Amino acid sequence: MKFGKKLMIIFSTIIFGMSMVGCGSDEVAQTPENVQVEAPKEVLVVGMELKFPPFETIDTSGNPMGVSVELAQALGEKLGVDIEIQGLDWAALIPSLQSKNIDLIISSMSINEERLQAIDFSDEYAKSDIALMVNNNVDISHYSELDQEGFTVAVKQGTIGDLWASANLQNADIKYFSETGAGFLDVNQGLSTAFIYDPLSLIEASQNLSNVKLLLDPLPGTQGWGIGMRKGETELLTRVNKALQEVKDDGFFDDMREKYLKEDVEKYESYGLDYFF
């Protein structure tokens, strides 16, 4: 009898186990082969010099912020990619792009022929002028008087002011700086005749300097800002231009004017200048 009971218990256990398998037959075991894993998004690394508020700068915690940072993020949403911001010195931007350490440059970079020999640019997204800060003791009133022997013209290395000076000044000496503040002080102290840079920065800097004047007539032959990318990446260029137009149509730049640039726009207009966008 004991042997028979054991057989009945074993048989019942097998039947119960089979019934449990039958009850669970509608569920698929979650094995690595059938689990749906979301593919990682493409990441675009955007290089910018984080020293040009309110366009490219950092907040009190050291995080990138400003118009260009938000533009990069808005483009990322349109492109369906993640954006990584990499802060770089200005002179390192184009070499870093060419060596594939970054994928795009969004850093208030003006389009010009010399840069177009090295990289491609998106469509223009902002107007960009350059002008002059001049030492008060220098008797000139227009950029056309700048190219004189004995004059020293200060520029930030690698900027559109540097490129303009190299292309247009045959008689004046050119003095190079890696930081704008040092160039401004050089002009204020009379060590340089003038400094070539964007009007907004010149206006801001002049408020803290006692021995300079501004000549804000735009220097000729400059273009607006574009997004830099490597030569030959035509598919990315097409995607970026499409996304950039969509961002414009969404009113992005109007929002940025209101958020970051309201006071700057008023300053520009008080000097009779057209603003970036």
C-alpha cells in the first residue's frame, strides 16, 4: 500500500506540473533573444568656446549655458539625436572638428572664405558685424584710416577680426591675443591703436575703460554666423540645414532675444546697429 501511495503522489505531481505549464503557455519567457532593447541615440558632440556670454558661457555650477547651447539642444531635438557640449579654446575648434573630436561647431563663428577652405558651414543663422575700439589719443574716425604705418591693430587669434586684419591691413602691424580682455587693456593703455571685435563686446568692454572710443561702422566683407561641420558630410549638412530652418520657424530666436538679449538689443539699437537676429 505504501508503494502504491508513492506512485500516486509522483503521478499527481507530474500532472500538476504539466497543468501549470499549460496555464502559462500564453506568456513568452523574457530571454535576451526576445527582449526589446531601445537602440541608443546618435550623439553629436558640439564644440564651442564658453567665454562669450550670453551666447556661449557657463552657469554658477560650471554647466554650459546661453543661446548657442540652447540652439544645439533645439537642433538635437529636431535631428533626433543627443547633444554633448564640449568647451574648447577658440583656436582649437576647427582642428578638433577636422580630427573628429567634435562633430559640429556652434560658437558664434562667422562664415568666410578662408574658413570655407577648411570646413563647411550651415546656412547663416545670425547677422555678424565687426567694428573697432580705438585708443582716445589716436586721431582716426573711420576704419578706412586704420591701415597706417606706425599703427598696431590688436585682434583675438583665429577670429573674424584676425582674418579681416590679415586680408586688409598691409601697412599697420597686427598684434595677436588669446583673450579679448588683454586686447582691450592694450588699447586702453595706448600699447595698441585699435582692437577689432564684435560691437556687443566692444560696447560692454568700453564701459569699464577710460581711454577708448568706439568706431562702430561695420567693417566690410564679413558674413553672418553658421554651424561648422567637416568637409564632405553632405547628408549631415542637409539634415542640419533642415533642422535649423524648423527651429527658426518655431520662433526660437525670438524666444532667445526675450530670454537672454533684451538689454543687448536695446544697446544695439541705441547705437543705430542691427542686432544679430
